[in-house]
Amino acid sequence: MDEDGDVEQEQARLPMLLEAVLGVGTDLELRATLQHLVDAATELVGAGQGALRVVDPERPRLTGLFTTGMTDEERARAGRLPEGPAGELGVPIRVHHQVFGHLHLSGKPGGFTEEDLALLRVLAAQAGIAIGNARLYETARQRERWIEGAAAVTTALLTGESAEDALTTVAEQARILAGAAAGVILQPTPEGGMEIVAASTSEDPGELVGTTIRPGSAVLVQLLGGEPVFVEDSATDPRMTTPVRSRFGPSMMLPLRSGGRLIGTLALPRRRGDEPYSAVDRLLASQFASQAALALVLADAQHDRERLAVFEDRDRIARDLHDLVVQRLFATEMMLESTRRRAGEESGEGELLGRAVDELDSTIQEVRTTIFALQQPPAEAPTTFRGRVLRETGGAGVLLGFQPSVRFTGAVDTLVDEPEARKLLAALRGALAAAHRRPGVGRIQVDVGVGDAGAWLRVEDDGTPPATVTFP
């Protein structure tokens, strides 16, 4: 072809170049932009096949492959080669002066020309700008998702979730945002290791919860020191010692730290062979972990404030019952007792007054029992014998449909030792269970006391016929 013909041919391809440049820059989605680049470059120079190999800027490896006109076998081979084979036309794609990837074309009848290379370089330069814009857009969207996720976690934690549910919420939200196979929370153990206390996976997370990192593991120095740990392949990294590590590949282990307090570690492992975490992924996940840690601390503080308010309210009620009700009842009992003595033990009036005194005494005992129950921390296992008795009767009340009356005699918390307490509680459970099975039971009186002869228990009901259980 003569010189004039070459010029005409190149001029004919200028509109194609312009269209390719405009087409590459129209899509803000990064993956769509990269695929469009390969397609446009292949068409522009008349190649049969095209491949764009995206490289990791931090280490020599491929992080993405986009092809056109290739079979599965050819695509697999293209993914294994760091550069194109001889006979290909290749140019680097640079974004902000950093190599983003390499574009290789092949399969053109008659081979490639210098003009093909010149056109491809122009397209590559414009593509670098388009890819930079697409990356900025994708990073902005990714950052927005992480910010929304952190806000959702904060809202969920401040609505009153339990500590265990709060940790699971953090793990689940982080797993979804990071595209991880699992999200787990590890916390320090008394032995000096770390244990998975909450987990979220697309499958059953039960096998992960309870997994421990043994004391002495190399990774623990960083984790307990509140430092992030980034792992390329969990299955082969010598720092990873947990039995589940063989299932995972790239992983981030981020400190949940707020105000100098280490709450635990958020781990986000991906499956083996999955795409490694980018620098942007690591930055956004680290920021999320910091915000989640602050939310956990705030939620814990709010929970403490709510518990304190409950305690204060219960203390106030208990003081009011003691200062107003019990004292008045006790004064009334004294007046009735004095009147009964003046009326005489044998008279009918004396007998009625005696019954009134007994009823008042029983009422005083039950009010004092209520005061004691109000002074116990809610939703926690009681440590005193008196509290354990009340827990047993309270639990039985749910099944019975009414609360048994309980009276204590003597210093039961001080004088009843642990072996004796266990026997009494076992007898109490048996008596309450038997009352539940009997027909017609609408009232149960439980009396527990301790004296010179030791501790004793009496359970009396109004069933058909009435039954009384004593121990020992």
C-alpha cells in the first residue's frame, strides 16, 4: 500500500479511536470500564483476541483478568502469564503514573503495525484517566456503604441489644460489607489467648464459636497489643494456628479499641482463592472497626445507666416499703397484741385478735421477702441462699400461675452452709413440682428457717386434699 493509502487508512481509523476513547469513559463502574477497554482496543486495531491483566501495585501478581475473543483454555493460560507471548501487541495502563495493568492484543491477520501501537497508546492513556475516575467513584460508593453500615451498627447497639447480640451484629455487618466468608469477634481469655465469642457466616457459625488462639501464638502479640494483622493466606501463614484456618485465604484482623480499651478483635477471612483485600478495603474496614468499638462502649455504658436506674428505682421502692408499710404494720401488730392481752386469752375477742396478730406477722414476713427480692440484681444468678430460694419459687410461679408465699426465719444467709443449702433447694424443687402436678392447688406457703437444730423447710398447699412437705 502506498503512502497516500496508509494516510487514508489511518484517517479512517481516527473516528474509531475517538469512539473508543469516548466509550471507555462513559461508564463509572470499574469492571464495566475495564471490559469495555478490552473490547474497544480489540476492535480498534482489528485483533482477534484481547486481554487486560490487572496487577497488584504492592506485589507482583494478578488481581484481575478481562478478556475478549478467548476460549476458556486460552483465558486460563492468559491468567498464568505475567506478560503476553511473542507476537502480541502490548501496552501498560497507568493510573496516576502507577502501572494499573497490561493490555495485550493478538490474532491480527498480517500482524500489528507501528500505527496500531500508536493508536493503542493513545487509547491506553485515555483509559488510565477513565479508570482513575471509575476507581474514585467505586471508592466513594464503597466508603458510603461502610459509613451506612457503621451507622446501622450504632443504631442497633443503642437500641438495647444484649452483649452477645451486639457482638454478633458487628460481625455480621462487617462480613457483608467486606464480602468476607465469615465475620468473627475474638476476645482475650484469662489464660492469655483469644477466643471466638461471636461469629457470622452464610452457613452455620456454630463451629467457629469457641475456637481459640492458644497463648504463645505469634499473632497474639499484635492482636493483644491492639495492632491490625493482614494475612495473605490463612491456610499457609505460620502465624495462624486455629484449626479452621485451612478453610480461609485472605484475612483482616482488626482491633476493636476505644479510649485505650481493647474490647476484642474483628476478623474478616475470605475463602481460599478469593480476591485479596485492597488498601482501600483495609482502610475502610479499620475505620469501621474503630466506630464499632466506640458504639460497643457507648452501648455498654447505656446499659449500665439503665441498670443503675433500675437499681435506684428498686431501692426506692424497697425503702418506701420498709419505712412506711412495714413500720406501720409492725406498730399495728403491737397495738393488737396489747389489746389481745387486755381482753384475755380465753375470751372470743382475744382469739380473734390473736388471729389478726398472726395474719399481720405473716404479712410483715412477706413484705420483707419482697423488699429483699427488690434489692437483688435483676437477670443475674443470685449468690445468697435467700436469693436462690426466691429464684426457685419465682420460676415455679410461672408454671403454677401464681406466686408462692415465702417466709424466712433466722439468719439463713449466714448460718446455712452450701451442702445444706443444696439439699434444701432440692427438697423445695421437689415439693413445688409435686404441687404443680396436684389438682386444685391455688396457694402455696413456703417457710424456710434456721435455728439451734439446723435449717428446715416447710411447704404447704391448699390442694385436694391439702399437702405439707417438711425437710428434714
